[in-house]
Amino acid sequence: MPKEAGNEIKLPSLDELFSSQEERDDARLKRIHEIPLSEIDPFPDHPFKVRDDEDMLNLIESIRAQGVLTPCMVRKKKDGRYELISGHRRKRACELLGMDTLRCEIAELSKEQATILMTESNFQRSTILPSEKAFAYKMRLDAMKLLVSRMVENQKKGRNFGGVPVGPQLEKAREHLINSYGLSDEYVGNLGTANSRKHDHGAPLGHLPEGMKSRDIVAMNAGESKSQIQRYIRLTELIPGLLDLVDEGKIGIRPAVELSYLGPRQRDVLEAIEMEQCTPTHEQAKRMRKLYDEQKLTPEAIEAIMMEQKGNQKERIVLRSERFSGLFPPDLPVSKREDYVAAAMEYYARHRQKQRERDDAR
């Protein structure tokens, strides 16, 4: 159980939820609790990675010297444990320091409200990977739509939402979706209706709901253009291996978006990337997508496109037949084959040199 350090917590209104961080900080009347680390669970499907890197070492030293200056935020779960909304890196630093508790604010939030605050707090990081942005944008947009839908349902049943009348909150939430996310008045007005639920049910990640145009997506208070936000959301359709290459900067956002439309053929593309040790350009990815739409994209077609020499690509030797692949150890990663071939050639060169020296000595 947490050690209470003050008065009972005040339920945050949607005015607070949709206000700026500074406004929320000024208005925050909650007192801080010391919650055992063992009772705090990470946010489900948390899209932001917590890395034990140099920044983490700096955070550890800061907490060691000054403690946790900014409290984390949690919400209580039905099983009595706590779900971490903001502060995953601070929690990890405290764990590495061997601390037992974490300074937290306990907020009474719905799943949708918690998702919005979780993504918003993490967007303030200085470095965010493309995959983190992709899933965070998708989670936040879905949460906002569900939040408005729930308000509409409560309004129809004559219920309050969060302890206060639905009307003013619903209007404010709708305005937020329209002004901050660029959704159309018509689309937002249909949220919570049977028609809206039919369109949204089972929609694949990265697909826009029926009737929603690409221009309806806008930057979510993060300085991104609406087209860039749409690209990021589309990246959630990539298989993990390709998404990793985007995070590593080996595949650009635009070609990655084209590859996301290739369905099961994405795995063939990943295999070709590993074999050829190069990645497709935007133009090559567009051609692959066109062939896929025409049901003509085969592994051979992918290989042919990937083998094309690019303007900034140096000539290379490619070993592609069964004769060579059978000579590699079965557990050798594709990424290590070049080193293996180089070592074998160096060994053979030394062998040839010794042979010549023996021949000269006769």
C-alpha cells in the first residue's frame, strides 16, 4: 500500500486533460505518495523503449544526488496494483539504484485518458525513434476517438462523465479532435454512433476509417505535418525486422511506407535486404508496391529490383548460389557472412604464400 503524504486526490477534468502541461502543473492539487516499486506495472503496450544508455546513466546520477524531482503518474488497477502512466525511465533508474519506492501521483483516469497523457508526456523526450512515434500516434488517435464515443454514449443515457455533465466536456473534446488532429466535423460528429462503430471495428492498424481522407490527419501537437503523421501511423503495418531498419536509419520513412503495403511479401524484402546488404530506395519501394497491387510481386522480382545498382552504391561481389550458402556454418547470421568470407580468403592467401615459399626453396 502507498504511504500517503497528503490529502485525497482530486479527479482531473477534461479541461485539465486538454490544457497545456504548465497549466496542469499549476492547477495540480494532488499530493504525492511513495509507492513500492514492486506494486507498479508498466503501461500496457508502452510504445516507448526504456534503454540502459548514457542518458539513463545521467538520470541515475541525478536521482542519486537529488532524488526524483518530478513525480511519476500512476492509476490504480482493479487488482489493487498500479499502472504507470508517465515515468518509465525514472522507475527504471530507481530500480537500478536499488530503491524500494517511487514518488508518484495517483490519478483517476479512464484507459483512454491515461493513454493520451502517457503519449503526451513521452513526446517531450529529446530523442524518439520512428517506431515509437508510429505506435504512440496510433494509440493516441484511437484513444481520443474512443473517449469521444464513450462521452456520446453517456450523454444518450443521461449519465455524467468523470463526475461532471457530459455536454461541455464532449464539446471541448470534439473541438480538440477537430482543431488539434484535423479530423472533419462530420467524422467527429459520427463518433459513438452505430455507423461509426461499424466502420472502426476491426480496422487494421494504420488504415484510416472509412470516409476519412488523408488530409484529415494533422500533427498532434508535436510539430509534425499532417502527411508526416499519416506516414508514421502507417509504419505500424511494417513487420518488426523492417521497422528495426527504419529505427536504425537504414530505411527512410517514405520507402518504409511503401513497403508497409506489401503484406506477406515484406518478409521476402527483408530477406533480400539481408542477402544483398542494401536497402531499397523510395522509387524501388514504389515499384514493388505497384507490382504487389498487380499481384506480380514475386521473390524473384524483389531480388531483381534490389540488385539494381544505385547511384551512391559501390560495385560489390554477390554470392548467391547454393554452392556458396552451403559452405557457411548453419548458425552463422547473414550479417556475419562478409566477415566469414574475408577471413577465409585471408587464410587461403596465407596458405598460397606459404606454398609459393616452399616451391621457391626447392
